Amino acid sequence: MGSAARAEAVAPQGTGRPLRAWQQAALAEYEQRSPKDFLVTATPGAGKTTFALTLAARLLQRREVARVVVVCPTDHLRLQWADAADRMGIVLDPGLTNAVGPVRAGTQGYVTTYAQVAGKPMLHAARATTVKTLVVLDEVHHAGDGLSWGEAVEEAYGRAARRLCLTGTPFRTKADERIPFVRYEEDGFEADAGESGAGLVSRADYTYGYKEALADSVVRPVVFAAYTGTSRWRNSAGEVVAASLSEAGTRSVEMQAWRTALDPKGQWVPHVIAAMDDRITHLREEGGMPDAAGLILASDQDDARAYARIVRRVTGKAPEVILSDDPKASKKIERFATGSARIAVCVRMISEGVDVPRAAVLAWMTSYRTPLFFAQAVGRVVRARAAHESATVFLPAVRPLLSLAASMEEQRNHVLPPPKTVQGDELDLEPLPAEEREPVTAKHFEALEADARFAHVLHSGTAHTGSGGAVEPLAAEEEEFLGIPGLLTPEQTASLLARRDDELRLRIAQRAHAADDTGELPLVQDHPDEDDAGRSWRDAAELRREVNRLVARVAAKTSRPHGVVHTELRKAVPGPPSASASVDVLRARRERLRTML
């Protein structure tokens, strides 16, 4: 990265805080070059959204662009982007669908998803070229997923005036999955078995890694607490096999032991949930985080519900359950982020870009193990709010996860390896976590039982067990459970975790004996909708629903078709159809309909 003029450290409109140093430097680099394409790689939690919206506000103010389009992975992130833009004085519509042609009046753009762009790329191309447009491609690695998304993104935005690509989790993937609008260069590449020739590596225009963010206190330091245990299962031949998570030997045995440990019927899961709950309690009572919370990542909905029952049994409190196909998932995430609940059990929903700053503890109870998903998930608990905060990740002591944890501080670019000359197992190279390729049934595999034992703490890539007599006695004030970061050495931290492990085992046994674990749990009930007044795009969405309800009432009262009422309404209050109408037009139509009742 070349030298850049110093950017003015002005607080973005409505945020109340100045830009971080890296955001100023990245803006200076952009404004010095004023490029058509710009790629920013910044660690999760660093503030990519604020950077992008600050740049968008400047380009809009100088009239270098007249519209902003944000493309993100999920519907929930559409709402999050729109809220963030609203706080900075930019009105972005998160509800614009492919069924609506033009961008709605009264907005400066919209937020969409990669799936929507893939559905109608030419529609999005028309929206991005009608006026000069800045296209923000959030988590741009999704445009290299090997589906139709990459081609669609290129078709939709190939002629846009400006493109800003953002990612926090570049990752290694297949040789033919190049990400559009990203610059690649040949680089020294150590080929794996079955690969030949040179590979390509992405080159970001500005990079801000976890190590730099940690030094700037932008992110929290992470302690990885690994838990081992002995798993027993019955294989397809009917034989009972037992193996340790951390000493499983072959990859196949390791995967079966891992699978068994995650089974809700065993003891590994409740033991780790108890350890997680203990950590949350410490953060709330002694760690200066009275609202501290934890996230449990599950592989599927059945496991998530089972884990929720275990949370209720072990902790005495029901968690929030957030499932990917729940229409209320976004509201549940928002409620958990701003509420006081201790734990949320999630399937895929809290993995990428979702902002829950009070979440400081993560329990990895899923078989997903791609570098992309690991970085995204850990990124949910590293966003710093104060200098003393730290994050804790509880995970199975298996080689794939320990390897990812050890490389947390490494700089990662998007690597395109050379083509394989032989067919190999590419499971760990899949860009998105996928379900197991072969369904697990009792006929092929049956989990029997698993226990849990603290294994070690992973710190700066090194495992510390706290055993062997190398740990000096601790003073009374030092024996606070995982005290202020820096107070305890990694060896002392590991020793304390090991000591607490026996206490947890006894507590779980007592609670399991006393608990009545029958039937479904009464999980957290949904709250009524929050008051969203003042947010123009949410006002418009509610007004459209109200207009449609009033049209139905008028149609019923007058025995006329809905379409006839809509036509008469547009004549009385001229303007575009309700799907494209502004807030003022919708309000006028609402009042007109009320006079007809």
C-alpha cells in the first residue's frame, strides 16, 4: 500500500464517535487514488460497515455518486445495514424486492442479498447504471461460492460507476472460484499433494488484520478453551468403538468421536455448557461486563432444540433459540443483542456480520470446520467495547479446530490453488459449511455416550495444560476465574480452568439428578413489535401493509375487487404503485381510504 494523505478524523454523522485510525487511513488511500474498484480486508469486528458508509456519505455529498447499493449475504444483514445507514443520514431501503422495478422515491439506494442479485441480475444492472452508483459488496467472498452468484454479481455490477468490496474472512477455495472485481497475482504457493503449477492470491487495497486490531484494542483477546473426552459409538458393523477426541488417530475415527461428543444424549455437551455458563457469570459479576452473553453454535435445528433443553436444565434459564428458517429470526437476534438473556442457541444465523457486542463467550457445538465459518463465528465475540474485555471460545479438542484457532492471528488472503491432478477430499476447502455428505443413521452409526474433560488453553498458537507442577501457587486475588486479561499467565489460566472442571462435573451430576427433563421447554416468548417511528424505510413498509389492509376492508364493504379499489386510490392520490411509493404518498392514500370506510 502506497503512502496516503492523512484523512480528516471526523465522526460519521449520527455515530457520536470519531473514525478509528485504520478507517481514516483506508479512506485516505481511497481518496488519493479514487479507484473504480477497492477491496478492504478487515478482521471481523473492526468496523467495516462504518468505513463503507462514511465513504458512501462523502461520495454522495460530493455528487460523485447519486445512489448506493449494498449487497450482503442474509436478510437480517439487510436490516442491520439499513439501520446503520439511517444513523449516518443515508436512507437505504432493505425491503426492495425483485418484483419492484425502480428504486423507491425518497431513498438514496437499497440493500439486497446475493441470492436476490442471482435471481434477476439484469434488473440490478439497470438499477446500478440508471445513475452513478456505488456498489458495496459486503463479505464479497460469497461471489466466489461456485454457485451462480459470482457470474450474477459480475453481470449486475460490471458497469457500475464505483465498487467497494469488503471481507473479513478471505479463505482458500477451489481453483475455478475467482471472486469478481478482486485483483489476483501469482504468488509463491506450496502445492498440496495432487496439485501442480502456480496459484493465485488476492491483493487487497487495504488490510487490517486481527493482530493489528488487537494491538489497537479494537477487538478482544481470545482464549480458546479446548475440551477433550472419551466417546463411544457403534459402527456399521455393530462394533462398539471408543476413542478420545484429542487422541483419535485417524481422521475417520476423529470425526466419529467428534460427532459422538456433540450428541445431546451424552455428557460432553452439558459439561461444556456448564463451563460456558460459569464464564458468563464471572464476566457479569467480576469481569466488568454486567450484560455478558454467550452463543452456542449448533449444526441443525434438532440439535439446537436439544441443546436449548440442556441449557435450561444446567443453568435454570431458557435460552433464545435462533433458527435459520424462522421468520422471526431477525427480531430474535435484535432482541438478544439489546436484551439481558444469557445464552442464544443458533443455527447458521449468527455467523457473519451480525453485531452482538455483548456476546463474549462462544461454544462450538457444530461439526462445521471451514476456515471461513470459523473466522466468522469467532468474529461474533471479539468486538471490543472496553479495553479490559476478553472473549472465550469453548471448543472440542480436535485437530481441525485447534489448527484454525492457532492460526487466528495470521493474515489471510483469498488463495486460488492450482488445479488438482488427482481427485482428493476437498471437504475442508468448501467455502460455506455444508451438511455431512452422508446422512448419519442408526444403521451406519449410533452415538452411545461421551464424557468431557478440560484439555488445555490455546494461547498464541501454543497449548497450555497447567499440569506438571510448573505452575507457581497463586495469590488469593489472582485466583479469580480467568481474571483481567494479562493478570494470569496462560499456564495459570489453564490451571484454574482445570481446577474448575471438577467442580463443574459435580454440579452437572447434581442438577441432572434433580432435573425433570420431560417435554418441550417453555422458551423465551416473542415480544411485541418495537416502535420503529422515525426510520423512513420501516415507516414505508408498515404503511404499505396498512394501505393493503384498508383496501381489503373497503373492498369488503363495497363488494368490489381489490384491484378496482387500488385503481381508484391511485386516481385519487396520484403516484407510483404502493410497492414503489414514497412515505408521503402512502400516508395520503391511507387517509383517503379511511374516509371511504
